[in-house]
Amino acid sequence: MHNRMTGIRECQPDISYYIGERAGLAPQGTAITNLDTTPPPDLVIEIADSTLADDIGQKRLLYEEIQVAEYWVVDVQKAQIIAFEIIGNNGSRRIRKSAVLPGLSIDILETALSRSRIEDQAQVGSWLLGEFQ
């Protein structure tokens, strides 16, 4: 999804979600979301392989500015998720539990990432379902 806001450069996160009652705000197809008229996504995720420094630096500042609720960076090399809650105007802090997906621990997601390196999707999916029951 492409996001655009007047006075701020465009962003095109790897993954973004509108959650719960806000799910209907997500644009259809490849439309550019005008953040002047549409609220920003609840969750933005960047997959970082060679772009980790930019993702936790410049891109984090951009997502703070457009005020997404949470921003996650998936460090592919370390199978680690660096999650931030965006707070107030132009600020963020690291989190280990999601606020937009209540009860979801970043530790569980990191374990699933690590397991996905040695197990197939069905095994990881089955394990995750067991964790959420």
C-alpha cells in the first residue's frame, strides 16, 4: 500500500494493516492512500535484510511523523522483531507486547520466525495455534 501525506515524502511499507473496526479503511487494489483524508494504518511492518539501519532510523522517523500506531521491523538476519509504539507527536518507544493486537507477544513471533528456519509452514502454524489457544 502506498501512503501519501501533504508535506511528507511518500512511503510504501512492505506490509500495513488497518485493524478491527478500522479494517474498512484499507484501500482496495493498488490505490495510493491519501493520509490527509484517511487515517494512517494501525500497524506498519518493514522486512529488513540489507536495509536494517534505514528501517530503524529514517523510516521509523517517517512513520512517527505520519502517526501509525505501531511499527515493526523484521530483522531477517537475526530472526528478530524490533517493535515500536508510536507515542504522541513524533516519538516512539520499543515494545515487547503489541497494543494494536492485544495480548500478542513479540517473543512469540520471534520464536515462530526462528522455528520457520528449521520447520515447514504447517508445523510452525500448528505450533502458533497451540500458543494462542
